[in-house]
Amino acid sequence: MKNLILAILVLFCLSFTKDEAKKLTKTGSITFEASVPSFEEVKGKNDAVTCVLNTTNGEIAALALMKGFRFKVALMEEHFNENYMESSKYPKATFKGKIENFDVSKLTTTTKDYTIKGKLELHGKSKDIVSIAKINKSGNDIELKTSFSVNVSDFGIEIPSVVAKKVAKKVDVDCNFLLK
């Protein structure tokens, strides 16, 4: 009986320690821009992105629902979901990767650059992504900001010829996460 209680206590402590090693947010933001000079802004933002960081090994994962992106123009949002992203068929984008040389004990309020390598899955396709993340500590939380560009053709996203000159083929993506 004593060993059973001890085993349960050890399992409880291990599960608690495991949770403590993870920081997460469900209110991260991803903004993308596919604007072309002299034409209407093509920009969407999603403020309900989930991101989890394992602080013991630097593994990171993020999930964004496609229908969570908002635009200034409602028609643009509709076209984004129905024609470009086919959000009913491909409802989410995910990223799974690792922050190289990540050591949570070395984080300070001063921002430091880290390299993130991983795989972005979007529109039924996968692509390796490498980006520089700016990471710092904010109280007990971790702030992470990163930017990268993707080619729409890498993800099989077709831009209709009628708007081909108004939408960039290379999309700039900005991610901001406050992990708690």
C-alpha cells in the first residue's frame, strides 16, 4: 500500500513537472500580407492562434484556423476562405519545429535572436521553414516574435488570373506569441 501511494505521488509530480515545462497561448497572432504596390491591401490577421513551447527542449508547435483570419474587406475574407485557402477542405495551418540552442534559464528581458526550424503544413502541403525568432522573458511569460515568407505555389494555392497582378506570389508572415 505504501509503495502504491508512493508510485501515485511520483506520477503526479512527474505530470506536474511536465506541465510546468510547457508555456502556451491561445491568443497568439499571425498576420500575413500579400499586397502589391498600387493595389488594394491584401492583409489578414488571426488573433486566436494556439502555440505551445516545451521549455526543456525548445520544441514548438502552433495551430491557426483558416476561418480565424480577418480582413478589412469582407469580400476579401470570403474569397480567401472559399477560393484560395479552401478553408472547408483545409481548415487549419500547423507548424511543428524546434528552437535551436534554446535554454529557458538564459532568457532575460533583453530580446535575443534564435533560429527556428520546422515544418509548416498548409492547404494540404508541407514545407520546411527556417526563421529567426526574437525571444525574451516578460515576468513569468515568454515573448516570441518571428517573420518569414512563403511562396503560394509551394502550397498549391492558385491565384486566379483576373487578380494575379493584385496579389503577391510571395506572402510575408508575422507571428507574435506571449506564452504563459
